[in-house]
Amino acid sequence: MGAQRGGRPLFKNLDFTLRAGQVIWLRGRNGRGKTSLLRLLAGLSTPARGVVQCDGKPLDQCPPDWRRWLLYVAHANALKDDLTVLEALRFLGALQGRTPSVSEIQQALDTLGVGHMHQALVRTLSQGQRRRCALARLALPQAAAIWLLDEPFDALDREGVTALHGLLQEHARYGGSTLLTSHQDVTFRDPMPDTVDLDDFAISA
Amino acid sequence: MRALFLAVLLRDLRLAARRRVDALLPLVFFMVAVSLFPLGVGPETQTLRHIAPGVVWVCALLATMLSVQHLYAGDQADGSLEQLLLAPQSAVAVAAAKCVAHWLVSGWPLILAAPVVGLWFDLSPPALGALVLGLLLGTPVLSLLGGLGAALTLGLRSGGMLLILIVLPLAMPVLIFGAGAVSAVESGQSAAGHYSLLAALLIATAVGAPWATSAALRISTE
């Protein structure tokens, strides 16, 4: 697969498979196209060359509800400032066709250490708290099988990083797949994350 | 698809309720802009009655354009738009829900204010009725066309101006038939033909605009 952004080529000949139970750590220097690759895999944009396949089928030939399997946490948290944390997470759950109950959201927020924030308006939270609330989607029951996470450790303190590591490991243990970008080291070893380095597929100027 | 439609609709209405000042701005603009005309033209009732339909409809159109500019910009800025487009159901439901929410927040208050505004122009009760009925049929069309324009110009530097340039020509038939209905009633004629054409425009845009808007959103976010 090859991709470009704004007419500028980003990478070429990229070919990898994300399997059940696997964690892939996507690396690369700034501007290599890590976020662009995540958006391609989510079906938000199309590759300049090649194809993205899900379960052996190109995305455009997959059943319309293939996105139920997917959870994409982008760099932006997708939490509305004027909603409470509870309302924002219920809405994001409803978008995926799985409206979580209040207790499920409460439990998910507790996992990320922000359970006491559930009635707070998003605008009143710090960046780190917002990130934790956005990542609480991963802790909801029946979360999607494929996680695409764009810099999930950004703005998290040590406690938040530990909680996220736990979620990633648990997800992998149950056969879920994760592709994440991170400038911070991914330190857990069970399962050992595989690495795809976009610098190896960069198109030299 | 219905669940997605309702989720987006209820969220946007809730957000509007929490940002009351923002939600009231189109109505305030409409009332202030319309009130300038009697002050500028003078108190001659015959003249005011003559210009009233055009003035009210043009101000309603501009008020809609004012409010529709940010229909998708906020969702794009905070990452919500990507999540909306990732929903397993079609993005058509998202586009439709956003337009309905916009109409309920921005269009409906204009309809409620129309009889008051009409009195400033000394419109007769039948003409006021024609104004309200015309706005009832026409303002949803403006919201649907505005939503399409907002999606097409999403992320562009001069998006606001471009949106107006795109939507105003498309909205001209609404303006013509809406204002024409009031003028027809004022001159003692039937406005049924105008209402029929407005209804036809509403059906055509309700069917076509959400599809076109969802396609434009996907292109704008690529």
C-alpha cells in the first residue's frame, strides 16, 4: 500500500497484517504518515496505491456494518465541551450501535481512574482527564475487536499509562487486535508488541 | 439508521440547549435585520406591505446562512466528525439529523417570530398566515441546502463566504415562491400554486440533500 497527503507521497510498499490477539506499535518520525495510515485503515480515506483488507476482503466489499468491529480513538478526543462525560461516552457508544448503560460507563471510567468525573462537563477537565475519559471507551463491555489508537499515551500520567497498558493486554488476551502509534515507549511485554516502522517505507524526497 | 439519526438529533438539541446564546443569535439577527427596514423606508404602510414578503424571506435566508456555517466545523475541530463517519450506519442519517436539529433550533423560532414581524409591516391576517405557512415549508429547505453547503466548504479558509455563494443561488426558488405566496394572498389571489412548489422543493431537497451532504462530508474529511 502507498499513501500520500496533499499530493505529497508518504510511504510505499507497506504490507502488513494485524492478527487477532496482536498488538502492533506503529513507529516513524513526524510527518511519516502514522495518522494517515490509521485513517486509511479506518476507511476514512483511501490509499493512493494498494488496498486495505478486513477479514480477507477489501474494505469497500465488506458488509456495511464492518465498522462495528472497529474502535478508532484519534488524536482529538471527540468529546463535546458542553456535554457531561457520561453523555459524551453514551453518545459515542450509540454511534457504534452499542449504547452503554450508566453503570457500564461508570465502571469504564473507574478503570481509567476518572470515575468521579462522570457528571462533570468536558470543558472543565484537564487534557489528561479528557484523554482518560476518551480512552474509557476501550474499557466498555463489548468494545470492538479492532482498536486503532492514535497516540493514546499523550497527556497521560504514569497511572494513566499503567491503566491503558492493562487494557491493551486484556484486549489482546481475549483475541482483540490493536494498532497504535506512540512516541513513548510501549513497555509491556505480554504480549510483546510487534513493530512497524514507517521510516522503512518512506519515500525519499 | 433510526437509532443513529435520533442519537445525533438529541445530542445536537442538547448542545443547543446548553449554548442558548449561540442558538438565539439567528433569531435575534432576523428580528433586528427585519426591523431596520421600516426604520429605513419610512412608516408608509402601503410601501411596507409591498416589501414585507421579500424583506422577511431575505432576512430568514441570511439568518439561516449565518447559523449553518458552523454546522460541521465544531464536530470537525474536536474529532466528533470522524466518529460520526465511522458509525456502522450510513452517514446520510447523520446529515439528515444535523439538518433537522438545525431547523428546530434556527428555523422554527423564525416561524414563531414571523407573525410579530409581519405586524410591523402591517400585513393582514391572511397574509400573515401565508407567511407562516411559506416559512414552514421553506425554512427546512434552507437548512438542508445550508447543510450541503457547509459540508462542501468544510475546512476551507474562506468557507463562510463560499457557502453563501453556493447556497444563495440554490435558495432563490424558495425565496421566489415563499415571498410570492404572501404577495398573492395580499392581492386576493390563491397561493396554492406557491405552496405546492415549495412542498415539491422540500421533498426534492429532503430526498437528495442528505445523500449529497454525506458524500461531501466524506470528501471533505479525506
